[in-house]
Amino acid sequence: MDDQNRNVSVRLDLEMIRELIAEEDPDVEVLELDESPGSGRGDNYTSMLYRLGVKGRRRSNSEPWEKSIIYKVLPDSKELRDAYKNELLFMNEVVFYTKVWPALMDLQSNGRRVFDGLAKVYIAKPDLIAMEDLKAKGFKMADRKKGLQVDKLKAVLKALAGFHALSLTLRESRPEVFARLSGSDATQSVQETLFRVENEDWYRQYYRTATSNALKMVSETLPADVKPSRSEILAKFKDFLGEDKFFRTMCELAAQQGPLTVFCHGDCWTNNFLFKEKTSHDSEQAVCLVDFQLMRVGSLALDLAYLLYCCTTGQVRRVFMTQLLQHYHRHLMSALYVLDPAAEATRDPATMWSLLTEEMRRCGRFGLGLALDILPISTCTSDQAPDLYVAHKDDVPDEEGRALAPPPGGAECARLMTDLVVELVRNRAL
């Protein structure tokens, strides 16, 4: 079997850790490692995470020393790597850490900080990424099955506002850099990894099953007396899900460029935000963004639609949607003015608000398309989720190497999906 088809297993070993720590703190002598899975089944789908407990001592005084490191690698199974196109996803994240993030950070080098919600990265190469363990600093995931409530949504929206403001500023002040980092070279620039026209046949069976599951859930859950009528809502949903147009619609929405084009995080579901609760010394809750494998260049509303339509409930949106968008808008404008004080004379908040609300309406369908995957995944039990650490017979791709569809949704998934479809029809976004 050649290297292209062999199952691989890349790991951080003791010697690699010693070299890494020596660069950061030469006084430390690393003595031992303790490795364990870095995430549970159902918490991560595109790579395998491991947590390393590193123990040692200081050479200068023999004091004990320890550190926790998270690292991610490609799935061991070649079949899984091919099915989920993991090499391209992994490379996208490497490009972010090694090319895009340094360019964005350079805008903050003058002390004008608007976003610092990233873990420190030690290694970023095509088959391994190692970073600080945020859990050791008090950060933790929210419960994916419960979704995000208003306080956490506001923390994430503020972080995204700063992150997006960096892109908008880079695009305006250094257009040649932005152009290079959003080009076609997968080793130097951010790529669309999922919604590409050439992937349509590859994902056909996947989305055939996902769309069928979603339509069944909504048909069975939609009340008889809903307004607008059941027939109108189902007709619009069926039209959106049509096999001859669904994937191409998602590709078009992902690719469209405009005044709000940024480097999108691309995977704004609950498990990719880590939270550190407020203490008496903190003014607000801290949040870090993780997993940049699905980064894309597109409207910032793609991230917002993903977050607000896939990570919270219809009830929360009915009460707080406008307030949440205003919260994001306020922090976006503030961050833009911090990065470029002259922007106060050229960026009108009312104009930006108009652009934002129009983009949210346009991108609502994108959020719904993502919900076909995310709502079943986020509401399923752990034993229903794919396990990348152990090759169960139910987790392998189909006979042609294509990814299996997400798990069938239960009652909670059906309720969330139905609420979203009704909301988008009523808002004339569907």
C-alpha cells in the first residue's frame, strides 16, 4: 500500500515537545507526557483532538513545571479523510494561522486591539496544529444540545464584530494583501472548502438524505393553523431544497462579494466558541474562537446567519433578534473606528446598519442550509455522532467514499428546524 492510501497516525512525541518548550522557555526540562482525547464524541467532526499534559521541572531551581497543550491531526482513516475532504480543511486552518492572522494582527500592532479571542498557536503545518489548552485557562464549551442564550450570544457577537472589523480594515487599507490572502492558491490563501460547484456531485447523496430528513421533520411538526399556511410554507421550503438548485444556491450565497466581504470564521456553531465566565475582576464574559478549517471569504452575514439560526432557538430570536444585531453593529462600528479613527468621517453607522440588515435577509437561506447539518448534529446524543477516534462500522463513508448524512433529527431538532423555516418565510427571506 502506498503512502497516499495508507492510514496515518501523526502524534506529538516527547522530542517534539521538548523542542517546542525549549523555544518558549529554555529553563524548562520536559520529563513526561500524558495524552488523552481532547474532545468527546460529537464535539468535533473534521479532525482528531488530543490533550497533552506536559510535566517537567525548572533547571534553575528544580521546581516542578507543567503545561497543557491541545493538538489536532487528520483522522487516522484514509477513507474518512477523503470523505470529509480533511486535507483541504486542515490546510485552510494552517493558512489562517500562518498567513491571514499575522496580517490581521499587524493592524493591531499599534495598540489598537479589537480582537484577541484566539488561543496561542505553537505549530501549524498541513498535518498537525498545536496550541495552548484554553481549558487550563478556565475556558469551556457551552452545551451544544442547549444552544446559546443571550449572554453568550452577545459575547460571541462582540468577538465576531472585532474579527470582522479587522478584515474590513485590511481590505480597505491594504487591498493588495487582502487580495493575495483571498486568492486561488490553497497554500497561501483562504479557500471555500465546502460550497464549491465542483463538489455538487460529491455531496449529492449527503444532501439528498439531509434535505429529505429536514422536509419530513417540518412536515410532521408544522401546526395545522400556522400562518402563513402550511401549504405556502412547505412549498417554499421544498423549492429551496430542490436537488437541482439547493447546492448551487449555497455556493452562490457563499461566493457573493460586496461591501461587507470579510474573512469569515465559517463554522460558527456552538462547539467552536469557548467561554470563560465573568469573575469579580472581569467586566464581561471572555470568549475564544476555535477551529478555522471552514474559513471562507464572503459576507460577514454568513457568520451571523450561521450563529443566530443554528445555535439558538426561535423563541430567543423572536424576542432578541433586533437587539442582538444592534449589539453586533455597535461593536463593529466601534472596532472600525479604533482601527482607523479617520473612518468616523467615512463610515456612516446608518448606512452600515442598512447594509447589515439587507445582508442578513439575503443570507437567511444560507443559515437554513447549514441548519440541515448543524441542528441534527447539535441535538443528537453522543452515541449517534461520528467517532473519529475509533472506526465504528456506522461511521465509515459509503461505497463510493462519500460522507454519510448527519444523524436523523429527533423531536427537539424538528422543533428548531420548523421554527426557523416559519421565521424565514414570514421575514420573506425564503
